[in-house]
Amino acid sequence: MNWHAWLSDPFGLTQQWLFETVVQPVMFAAGMGNLLEDAFDATGWLLVGLIQIAVMIAILGPLQRWRPVEPVRDRQAVRVDVLYTLIHRLGLFRVVLFFALDPLFDMALGRVRAAGWGTLQLDGLWPGVTDQPIVTFLLYLVVLDFVEYLIHRGQHTIDWWWRLHSLHHSQRQMTMWSDARNHLLDDVIHSTIVVVVAQLIGVPPGQFIVLVALTQLSQSLQHANLRLHFGRLGERLWVSPRFHRLHHAIGVGHEQVGRPDVLGGCNFGVLLPWWDMLLRTADFDARYLPTGVRDQVEPDPAGRVRDYGRGFWAQQWLGLRRLVGRA
């Protein structure tokens, strides 16, 4: 049995059981039997999310208690981050995307193919690779991670996008739950770009789920309240909690050095720090600095600090107000 079957067979059996036992009866009761095929796919994402949360609680939680960077004093802020994580990991956000954006995706991709721009099978550019699922998986991982780097850098350098993304950086108590703390509109933009690119380069659905799950788990580790680095070599192979915490540091991760009024920052890599190294945005400083956004801790000339909100809905509303220049 190859590695792909070893992973997919138990997952598929569990997905089938969860669908037939829980999801399918709910769909019939809600009068949505016409969406059973889509519901089965959604059950896969639900299962992935449950596995991720189990790993976070069983492994990342004890690691945080073992070597925390700082004591957690604002537990309300952490509870809000837990809510964000549940929304994203358990598929609620994807359900919204399905009903709101899937028809648009299908229409756009249909027109692209009708115009003769068929989906590019990236692994087809390398003869023989299709017979090596590990190689194709790594190929897609590298390509999509570069796309993630470009998206992340755009979130920090394009003014209107930063007004949304700054919510993610407003967490002063970073924990393993903080990765999902994003404005929903920011998430829609980000997810749309990734899904479209994945479709255009031909990422198989099964591999796409694994890629997303791996990325999300790695990001949960990166945001953990954990004093951990991967050593001189490891820091340059995979993004560590220390490398990413510097990206969240006040005055370091979201502005140009010595120019606090100019957007910028460092350490935009999501999985691989290679892009930061190649494009000169890497900072391997060993410090564990306080996290947050400068304008929420340093008063402006009028003596005011920016409010990013305490609860989920307040954060979403204030993000929209920042987007139109009203907060």
C-alpha cells in the first residue's frame, strides 16, 4: 500500500461514516437533499478541521504550557480567537464561500476554458512526475506557498488591504488559536486567490485538502505562545514560531525599518522562509518581542489609540470602518 492510500483510505472511511451518521440526516431534515454531493465534500473539510483541533489541543496546547513566551493575561481575547478557529476549521466559513462564491468560480473558470485557456496541469510539465504523488505534492506545495507569500506581502503593502489585515496583527496575546483571527472580507479575498490558482494549475482535490490542512496546522504552531526555534539551518527551511512572531512584533512586522508611517515589514513566508530570503524580507533576529500594531499602543498626535474591538462582531465592524477610512 502506498503512502497516499495509507492516508486516504482511513480518512475516506471516516468521512463516509460521519456523512451517513450526522450530515446526511441533517441535510434531509433541512430539505436540502439536492445538495448531498456537496455536503459529502463539506464533510471532508469538517473532518480535517476536527483532526486539526484535536492535534492543537493534544500537542500544541502542552507545548505552550511547557515553554510559553509570556503569561496569558487577556483570556477574553484568546476566547475570541477560539471562535474564529471554530468558524474556519469546522467548515462554517467554507459553507458561506460555497453559497456565495462557488457559482462565480464555476462561471469564471468556464469562460476561461471556453476561451481555450484550459486548466494547466503543472505536474504535466515534468514528465514522469504524475507517477510520483509525493513529488507532485511537494511541487504544488512550493508553488502555492509562493502565491501565499505574495498575498501576505500584498496584505502588508497595499493600504486598503492592510486596513483589513491589521485585525490579524492586533492580537497582543498570540496563541495557537490566533492564526484564524482575520477579517472575513480579508479571508474571502485570500481564499479566492488561492482557490483560483489551485484550479488553474491543476491541484487534485485530495492533495488540495492535505495542502490546506498542513498549512493551517503549521500556522497554528507559528502563532503559538511558544518559545521555540528550529536552529540555524531549520529556521531557513521551515517557518518557526520565533520567525513568525517577529512578523507580529510591534514596529517590526508591518512597517519599514525607521519609517513607521510606511507600510512594509518582514517574514511574510507562510510555510517556507525561502521567499523572504530570496526577496530580502527575512529577519532572523532571535528576540521574542511584544506583538500588536503600533497605533493600538502608541497615541497619535491627538492622544488617541486605535480600537480594534474586543468581540468578534466589533472587530468585523471596525475593520469595515477602517477600510472606508472611518476608524
